[in-house]
Amino acid sequence: MDRKRLLPPKATLRSQRDRRGRQLGRVFASRYQEVVVDRLFDGKQQLVNALQPLMRAAEATLELENAPAQRGQTLLRVDSGGGSLKDINWLLERGYLFHGKDYSTQRARNLAETVERWVDDPANPGRQVGWVTVAPSEYVRPVQRLAVRCRKNNGQWGIGVLVSALSPEQVLVLTHRSLKQIKNVLKPNKCSCNSEL
């Protein structure tokens, strides 16, 4: 069998316009330092289009297809390319615990406008964090949303929003925040916190 026929086609890489290649999609079990799934995609493929195939392959490898209880104990930390509303809801519907950056820059900006109190991040000077105060009604399960902003070289704010199905305390721990320093000033707003978590 011809090996080239088995590989996805090469394409111009988005980050390096003068280079051609393929994209590697990976599901990694960080607790065990093991690769669960590696998949080669066309060089133009983005995570927003590769997340579901990667997760289906990971489910098959870990035998999670028919194990909703195990999926409910599985935390998925996902890069921003996999943080589309559609992908987050797909993962939440399947029972996973999601923790990752929202894909939409415009939605992140709009949500950041609802933050009532920004707090300096003691671990990273120039960065501020704050809880989004508008209710997360677009998700199929309760989530927390933590806005993060830092100054860009041009003086404007670079803004992102972390979406997580974990408790507010767990969100702060996973984002490497010092709970002793900012826990008391970053109490979640009632509309963004769900006690069922």
C-alpha cells in the first residue's frame, strides 16, 4: 500500500505561510504523562474542526463510549481552538468536565464588559482576572466563566474568557491562581455560580 495515500494532504501552514505540512492533533493524559491519541490532519485543519474526531478516537481508546460515569469524572483541558460554543456543549452533553478558553474573541470582549471587579493577578503582573456576571444560559450545563485581560504593546487590553464546568475554587486552582491572595476578592457572582457543581 502506498504510504502517501494514507496521509492527509499537506497544506500551507497558517502560522508559517512559507511552509507546507500537516497538523498534529493530540489527546494527552497529563496526569499519567501519556499520549492517548495522535492524529494527522490536513495542514489547514484547525482544532475547531478536529476536536470531535479526536475525542471520539480518545473515547474508543479509553473505552468511554458507553461509560457515562467515567466521562463525568474526566476533565478536558482544551486549547482555545476547541472552545467554540458548539464544541463545549457537545462535550458537556456527553458528560465531560470542560475547562478551556472560549473560542470567540468578540464574545470574550462582550462578557468581559460584565465583570464588576477586576483583580490584579499576583502570579503575573499586568494581568487582571474577574468573574463574568451574566448568566451562562447558552450552555447545556452550568459553567463558570473567568475573564482574563492583560495590556498589549499598543496599550489596549487583550481579553480572553475561561469557561469551566468546575467549581469556582477548582477554576482558580487550575488556572494557577494563589487562593490565599485572591480568593476573598474573587467570590463568584450568584448568577455565574451554580451550587450543584
